[in-house]
Amino acid sequence: MGFFFCKNVVWRLGDGTSVNFWRDCWIPRSFPLIDSYAEAIPESKMEKKVSDYVGINGNWLVNSLRVMHLSSL
């Protein structure tokens, strides 16, 4: 039921402060990122929000993700 729900819903992120980067299905037609990267995500990062990875200019903070060695993101 969970994947069906994620697969068929569009999420409006707004400012991203209430959307969990790893656990929520915020990428269209995708699984939560934690499903693919659970071993690579440090415990201290598990509750990060989408807004934590976006700079004030609206660009992704790619270096924050590279630190975790997420090569396929």
C-alpha cells in the first residue's frame, strides 16, 4: 500500500521544511531515498528535511550529499 500511495501522489514541497529528505516520497514516481541509501546515511542525518539540502538561492547543496558518498544521486 505504501509504494502505491507514493507512486500515485504528487507532493508539493513548498519550502521543504516539513518534508523528510530520506523518509518521505517527495521525488515523483520514486521510493523514499532511505530505501536505496540506508547504509550510507549517518544516523545524525536521518531527520534532515529537504530544506536542509537547498541553499538560500534555491540551488541544491550538492557538497552536503557528496560527503555521504551518494554517487548515484
